[in-house]
Amino acid sequence: MKMIRTQLHEQLHNLSKVDLHIHSNYSDGAPTIEAILDYVQHKTNLDVIAITDHDTIEGALYARELMKKKKYRFELIVGEEVSSNEGHILGLFLHKQIQPDIPAHEVLKQIHEQGGISIAAHPFYESRMNSGKITWAHGVGTITLLQEKNHFDAIETVNATPVYDEENLRAKYINRLLLFLAETGSSDAHILQGIGKGYTLFEGKTTHAVREAILNHETQAMNDKWDILGLFRYGYFFLPTGLRTVLNTMLHGRRDKQVELVNFPSKRKLRKKVVDEPIE
């Protein structure tokens, strides 16, 4: 048993880390691009990152230009979190922006036309709060996942946002039961301290290796724990958005809940199924 644990530790030690879901002040994140690059360089052990602002790739393109001028030890993927009609979809390895507010099927088509990778972001997080024009996490849900399972390359089964624990378990459960997509972990960071809290393990060191690992289903979604100070900073950052959302909900009512096709087990049973007894 000790030998098995040692071999597993060595295997994990030889794998690299990528955070595929980071936001900057080009959308609703707090940090500048310069701050993100410096933080990743000096405060993390990430080998690759993806800048995936909401409905824009301008920040990611700027990051790419900065990385040409200064030598960093990690590599960058240009990405976007696209607000499709059905929910948020990560597009990686993009060259041009994909416009929001179009069907998920069209978003997936445009991602692949660019030679990109498509990931269902936090697919089971659904806020019934009415956020108005404020960007808010919105997963595509079960129906879209099943309808488009042949067009998604991966599903985000670890999103390090502190309140997404049950939603992550649901993503793992539905993927291992019905979808069989590559699984990714990401931070969905909106503050510097969130970067790397969720990450994906892969073999290799480069962006090309990340692409191949996802397409070949050779990834593992992982997460690190938040500390108290990080949670405080996270809550402080989102407090104004939360208050505006509560007020808008009081004025305009709650959003309709999506129809669920799967009767998910309780959180305790769900955890046992996807952690203690992984579905084959």
C-alpha cells in the first residue's frame, strides 16, 4: 500500500497544472491583466492559464502581447466565457470574439470553427436571483448538456467558487453517468487570491499539451481549499454585486427555474457516488 501511494504521488508530481477559467477587469473581474500575470508568475505553480472574460477576448489578447515582451515561466490560452442563450460556455484557443446571446449550438459551432475547445462552465449553477444587466454565473443545465454532448469537449466538474460544491458534484455525477466528457477544474477567479484554487492536471507543459489532454480525455479536475482571508476578500469583492442583485430581484421578481431531467441524489449520497464510489 505504501508503494502504491508513493507511485501515485510521483505520478501526480510529474503532472502539470492549468487554470482554464480566469476573469480580469476587462469583464467583471477585479485584477488587471498585468496583476494576473505577475500573480501567476510569483504566487502560483501553474504551468498554463486561460484568460476567459465574459463575452470578450480583448483582455486575453492584451495578455498575449504582454507575454511576448516579458519572459514568463507559464503559457497562456486565449479564451472567452460566452453567454449563450442557454448558459455560459468556455471557448479556449480562440482568435476572435464570439458574440453572446445566441443559441448554445451556434456558440459551440463557432468555437470549433476557430479550432477551439468547448467546455460547459459551472453547468449546474443556476441563480434564481434576477441580476438584470449584471454578469452572473449561469450554467447550461441538463437539457443542453444532453442535446449538445457530442459538441462539448469537456465539462467543468470543479469550479472553485466557494458556494458551488453541490453543483460540482452534480456535474461529476451526470458526466460519469451519461456524458463521458473530459473533466476540467478551474478557479473561475474574479480576484487574484482565487487563481489556482481550481485547476486541471495534465501531462506535458504547454498549451498544445493541454489541448491534447482534453481531446484525449486525459485530464483530472482538482481544487485547493480557500483560507479565511481569501474567503473574506472574495465576499468583499462580490458584496456590491450581491446587494444590487437582491434589489433587482425584489423589484422584478425571481427568475424561472430550469427544468431538471435527472432526479439527483441528496448531497451526501451524491458525494459518496462521485467520490467514494466513482461511476464507471
